[in-house]
Amino acid sequence: MKLKVTIVTLAFFAVFSAQSQKTNAPKFGKGLFNLVGKDSTWTMKIGTRMQFLAISNWESEDGSLINPEQNALVRRARLKFNGFAFSPKLKYKMELGLSNRDISGASQFNRNTPRYILDAVVMWNFYENFELWAGQTKLPGNIERVISSGNLQQVDRSLLNSRFNIDRDMGIQLRHHFNISDKFLVREKFAISQGEGRNITEGNLGGHQYTARLEFLPFGKFESKGDYSGSDLKREESPKLMIAATYDHNNNAVKNRSNQGSYMTNDVGFYETNINTIFIDAMFKYKGFSLMAEYADRDAKDPFAKNSDGTLTGDEVQVGTGLNLQAGYLLNSNWEISGRYTNIKLDQNITGKNPENQYTFGISKYIVGHKLKVQSDVSYLSLDGSNNELMYRLQFDIHF
């Protein structure tokens, strides 16, 4: 209850302050307002964003569409705070999620409370190109997951992301970058985290999670960090490419998708096994054309959860592979057309799940870049051994 009051108070404070200082308010999309300490030893930018989503689903049987379902919701509603404290070398970020999808997941490990906190992290540039992060934030996993949900090329992320991503966790990260030549940039990212996802406040079962990622940018930096943003909104004047690989090891993991998914329980509590995830991905942009490619592979030391006597519990690690290919072209009118192909192959002998193939066609209108846009897409999901599915989505984004 106290947290809800705090959030509402912050929201009203933001609106009131922006109104009272409207002559100094930032441009649209640059935050509600920016605060600077009297002695310039701290700053805070406060912003908010919302996504409104409508979905229609059908099953396909013998060429006919059956079992129609429709739904409309506030997909995301968030408050964002970032700036520096004491020195520009010590930055921070906090993001709170207010929608039902953001705060769901109450369990005994977060005291059965809503999970409001998405990010709460400090970033210290302690020496030259080295930066130390501490707190809860996204792990350096697949590129599609690290791209903000507000900067996506299509309505939402792919099936590869939903099946394999390693999302957010609590821990520390060490980041560094260097140049091989005038343009060729290499970035290194390492993380040690709890291994059970965000907002775990007690328990912390099993071991810890270790993540390492290498990124290679042979043609130099993208404009405005475009390697971590969907679509080529900056219309890169020269080709830009990022190729990257991530290796993630979750020691004695207790969830069936590394630090995500469901807990694997047995007769003595929880089943533990080592889970490894590999991501290989790339981003390419040039003159309005963009291409993103991702490959994921997850395996486990022993994917079958067992009781103390060796009998199976019915839980198993979701091991397998995923492939995602996505491309788009931005027209001069700021309309964009995009297409995506996703293939999911979970190990049938372990998971009992058949391969999935999804084809998505999207169209977007960028009014003020990603800060104000309308997006729509149609997806056809081909499922071996069961009815195929058709999905239509329409989404409106607004970011202050």
C-alpha cells in the first residue's frame, strides 16, 4: 500500500512540476522534466510511457478460422528516472512498471507482493572505458530482449525471446569497450547475478548465474545507439553492423527456463540442475533498411526434474533452439513495412512440444520516432500436430 501511495505521489509531483515549469520543459519525448541540483552535483530526468494494445486471435482448422478471441489492454505503463549523482561518472536508472503485465508474478520469494521494480541500477565509470553496474537490470542477453519495449520494430518481441530470454536479475555487471582501429569497436559485458529473475527478495535457491557477451562493430558506432533500437530511424548514411555472442551459465538453476519460467519442485523442495544458454545475434542498418538476426540454444546437465528416489516429477527444462530473422524498410513518409520469421525447436523427447514456425508482417507509422507511433502486425503460427493460429495486433505508443 505504501509503495502505491509513493508511486501516485511521484506521478502527481511530476505533472505538477512540469506544469509549473512549462517554459523550461523538455521537447516531446525527452522526459516530463529535468532536474539539476543547485550545485550541479546531481541530475534527474523523469519520464513516463504507455502502450495500448488490442489483440484478436483465431485458430485455423481445415481452412476455416474458429474460436475467435479479442482483448484490449494497457500493455505497459511505466515511470522512468535517470541521471547522475555526485559526478557524471556515477549514473543511475530506475524504472517502475504499473500495468498488470508488469507487476504480475507474486510468489513466496517476493513476499507475495506485486513486482513494481523493473530497473534499479547504478553505473560507475571508475576507470577509463570500464564501467561497473550494481542492482537490478537486464542481463546482457539476446539483442531483442535488451532493446527497450518502447523501441521495437514490431508490436512486441518474437517467440524466440519469450522462450529463451534471460531478462532481468539482481547482481553486478562489468562493462568495457575498446577500438581495434579508428572505426572497429569491441564491447565486453560480464555479469554475476542471483539466477532467479527480478524482484526475488528472499530464498535465492540454487547457485548463481554467470553471463558473458562480446559485441563487434566493424564499421563503427550506430547513430543514436541504433544497434539497440528497432528500425533505421536515423537512416544510416553508411552501412553499420553489430555481430555479438552471449554465453550464460546458471549454476544449480531451479527454474525451467534458466532464471525464467516455472520453479521445478520435487518431494524435498526444488530440483536443481546446471543450465547453459547461448545467443548469437546481429544488427545491420543502412539508409532505412534494417535487419536483425538471432539464434538461441539452451541445454541442461540433466533436464528431467526428479524426486529424491529418482522418479520423474513431470517438470523438465525447456531445452532446444530458436531462430529469429526480422527485416524492415522505412519509407520517406516514416511509414515502415517489416517482416519476421521465427522457428522454435524445443527437444520433443524432453519437453514433448512440437516445432513452431511463426510468420509476421508488420506496418508502423512513426509520428515522432519511437516516442509517438502506431504499429500493427499480423502473425500466422504453424504448429505441428495441432491447429494453426492467426493473430492480429494494433498498438499505440506514447512516451514523455
